[in-house]
Amino acid sequence: MTAVPFPPNSRYHSVPVVSRTRDDGTTEVYLARRILPEPERHVPLGYRRLGGAERPDTLAHDAYGDPALWWRIVDASGEADPARLTGTEGRLVMIPLPLEITVHGRA
């Protein structure tokens, strides 16, 4: 298994590439399953009260300066579907610190 050649801001950056050999001898290469961290592991950088028109990528751009980090906010929310995170006016959304800079999810 090798590390996936995704950029550091990708949610797949640390997910390994795995392969299996089929009965016909061909090799099938795919990404291993990405296990979502428990929402309780996330430490807040801050919170954002939604106006109803935000998207995960715009929240990430505002918080981190990188819209590609939207998955960090979605992971911290516990939502499996990114589209369900936003669109509700008044919802309070945690903007998490990256887990990489916390100790076991605790700063």
C-alpha cells in the first residue's frame, strides 16, 4: 500500500491506495475507505451562525483561506452529506482546528 498522490488539502491525502487481484488475474486499484473522525475529537477554532445561503466551500474559504478544506468543517459537524451542513438559517456550525495540530483531537 502506498500513500495517495492527493494534495495536502485533500481529504484523501492520507488515504492509502490498495489493490486486489481478481480471479481473472487483473489487478483492481482503489482507495481504501476513509474513516471519519468522531465529531467529539474536533476542537473549535470558532463558530459560525449560518445565514442560510452559505456552502461548505465558502465557509472553508472564510475560515482557512482555502475552499478545498470544506471537508474539515463537514467532518466536525458529523454530517455524512455535505449538502445537509448548510442551508439552514440560524444553524451554528463549528469551524474546527485541523486534527493534525491537536493531540488526539484535543488542543
